[in-house]
Amino acid sequence: MVSIEEVYHVSRLAKLMITDEEAQRFRKEFEEILSYFDILDEIDESIPPTFHVLEISNIFREDVAKKGLEQSEALLNSPRKEEGYFVGPKVVE
Amino acid sequence: MKVFEWKNLVNEKGCFEAVSELIDRIERSKLNAYITICKDEALRLAREYDRGNLKGKLAGIPVAVKDNITTKGIRTTCASKMLLNYIPVFDAHVVEKLKSEGAIIIGKTNMDEFGMGTTTETSYFGVVRNPYDLDRVAGGSSGGSAAAVANDEAVLALGSDTGGSIRCPASFCGIYGLKPTYGLVSRYGLIPYANSLEQIGPMAESIEDLALILEVIAGRDERDSTNSGRDFIFREEKVERIGIIKNMDASEEVMNKFYEVMSNFEYGEIEFPSLKYSLASYYIIAMSEASSNLARYDGVRYGHFSPFLTSWSDYYSRVRAEGFGMEVKRRIMLGSYALSAGYYGKYYLKALRARTLIIEDFKKAFAKFDVLVSPTMPSLPFRIGELKDPLTMYKMDVNTVPVNLAGLPALSIPIGFIRGLPVGMQVIGNYFEENKLLSFAKIIEENI
């Protein structure tokens, strides 16, 4: 069972504002989808999880400086910028 | 249109004229395959080709690029309101490769928002219509790329495939579409949805054309840490042992068509006990990765923003509520749920254990067979609006997702029509055995 409180809790974790209507809809859908996922409960816990399909480890390159984005390019798509910085909302509440 | 047919057209009337006509066709089309048409640059390059200044393996060939693949200076939206005005400042690896071989990028194609869908109905720009029946979907998520190729609105196209997003629309639009082995094509510049599952791949009207563009986009790129560093060169290989995955799903009419084609071959059959876990495993992994990947959309550095700067938490939550569509929200929410305290072991870790079982089933199968086959999709193209609830839509990916979980290459081949609607066959190969897939597909192509 998924409670409406759980839906709001997850929406806060995901930083996603939802309306009451959306919360009701998600609650119902999640119950159905999550119960479908329960089929995985049959799987033996001794089977190791696969995180990556290819057995490749970190590929290192020489530690040489390369040309990156110009400051103006990095800021190009930002709606608010000041003296070469992004302007964001206040972090301390 | 195949590449050789395009070349004939160019020889006859010149590249500029041929590209102009193609753009006219796109502008008059009812399919809604494109989000952005690169008219000026395409015509400029066509003129360069006519002057003999455009060289390479794809010189003068119009290629459509899915709109989740980054193109410098060309708006790249992922079919989302979130990226409505996003102009990338760099090219994806595959786009650099296309340009270096003289391709003409004709436009950016419509898709499900951030690749999350099977029908393109989740696109902010509206659904892509099927070229064979305008009341039906073109499939998804790379629906625009498939419809464009099928309707001669491009000669070649790039899509991306996280759980079937190249193979499904290829099947629904009656063309060829390949999801390469994980790590064959660099993902640098592919706007991420689920990194451990997705690959960029080609779509075309013949095997030869598919191989041509794959040769261009495959290969080393140190900017993608999962890149294998391997190149791809097409050469025909012997394919002797063909296995049908018996417990894959399809309607009776699709199954009949599939077995009718397979009756031309000697084949064995194999059952995958793990198949019943694959959809649950796939959706948990994809949603979990999505919830983390899409955390980057903060309304500060790029993307949709709100004019009111309130507190960080409020601003961030509001921008995302406004910018994302319903299916994207659903997947971010479910992914966050699956990764949240107390549920990680129940959902995410179990999904990864199922992934191990699926890989083991494929290993056993490839000890016996060179290629594995099944119908690509369980049904004919859906009517627009036909799939009403999310779980019903997720279940349509049942045949395509196991390949992404295992990282294997797979191809959808057009095998004919039922009541005027295309049917596709999926061919799956072992790691980096794209040549076996393409060789088998070529035999089918020559015999249908």
C-alpha cells in the first residue's frame, strides 16, 4: 500500500512540487506499478547484483590541461548571470 | 529512400535542389517528425557539396538527429518544455563524426520527452504520426527519426535506445534500426536518461546504409568513460545457428507473420526463465537512474526558469514542476521512491540481481546460437491515445528491454505488413557481434 503521505515525502525528496490532484493520481498508479515490481521478490538473495554490463575499469588519460568552455559559453543558457557568475536562489533558509 | 537512390537524385539535379525538395517535403508533412529544421545550414552545405567542397563517407547525405543528441548552436530540447530554448555550446561525439564525414544534418527529430515513452505521445511538441496510418503512432521514443526515414524526410537518422527506443519505432515505421553493443558508440553529448542502459544507434532503409553510418559513429572517445574504444567495419559473416526466444510476447497475427518468415530458415528454440523479471528490473533501473540524472535541471544554469527567485528548495521544486511533463514526473518520483531509505534493498538491488539472471540466460543462449530472434513489438502500431495507463504502456517494451539490461546489440528488421501496417523482427547478437546481426538481416532483406 502507498499512502498519500509517502507520495508527498517522495515529491520532497525529488524536489518536484505536485498538486493534490497529481498526488492522488500518483498514489493510485504507484500502487499498481509497485505491485507489478513485486515479482522480483522471488529472486534469491544469493545472486550478485550487476551494476555495469561491461567489465571495464577506469580508463585513465594523461593529466594534461585541455581547452574547456569559455566563460561566456558556460553562461550562455543561464537566465540570470552577474559578473561571470550564475545567479541562483538563496540556499540558506 | 536508400543512400544509392539519394546519390542518383543528386547526380541528376544537384545536391542543393535535392535538399531544397526534401525540406519542402518536411515542411508540408503531417507526421510531425521534426522539432527543428536546420534549413539554412543544410542548404549552405548542399551548395558546398555541389562546388566539390564537401567530402567524406556521408558527403551530401541528409541525416536527421534525435533531439536528445547535442548539436552546437542548434536548439536541443529532448522534446521537453524544460529545454525549450536550450542551445548547446558543444557537439555530441556522434555529431562531430557525422560532420567530419560530410553529412548534412537536416534537423532535430521529435521524441518522447527525455526518451520516456513508447509512442512519442509524451513529447511536448505533440505525437509523431505513423507514415502508414496517420491515426496511429510512429512508436517511440525515437519516433521522429523513424518516421522521417520512412517518409523520405531524411535518408539516414540517429536515434537512441534505452529500452527499445530505436527498435520500436523502426518496427512500427517499417525500417531498419540498430541498438549497438553498450560501449560501441560514445554517449558524449547524449542527454542522459539512464546511462547504464542507453546507446545511440542508426536508422535506415537498408542494411548497407545502416552499416555505413554505424562505421562513422562507432569508435574511440575518451570523453565517455564506458566507451569500449573499438571501431566498427562491416564485413559479412556466416550465421549458421539461429535461435528463437520462445517465450517472447506477441499477438497471434504478429507471431504468425514472424514464424512465416522464419519458416525459410532452420532454427532452434530456447526459453528464457528470467524473462518474467525483465520489465520490472528494467523499469526500476531506468527510473532510478532517471531520478538521479534529471536532478541537474535546476532552473539556474540552463533550461526552464521562473522569474521569481524564492528560497532554493521552493524555486527548484517549482521550476521542475513547470518544466517536466507527466511521464517524466512519474519516473522521477518512482525512481526516487525506489532509491529512498528502506526501499533500496527491495527494489533497486533486486532489479540488479534480476539483471544478473538475464545476462546469464543470454550467455547460455549464445553458447548454442549465433543470433537470437523474436518479434520486435508485441503488437501492430497502436492508435493514438490507445494506451491509457502507464503500466500497459510499459508492458509493450517486454521484448526489447532484456537487450539493454544485458548491454547486447539488437536490430529491428522490417518483415512485411499486416493490414497495411509494418511488422518488425528483432535480431539479437552477442557482444560486439554487430556483423553477425547485419549479415543475418541481409539474408532476410534479400529474401523478402
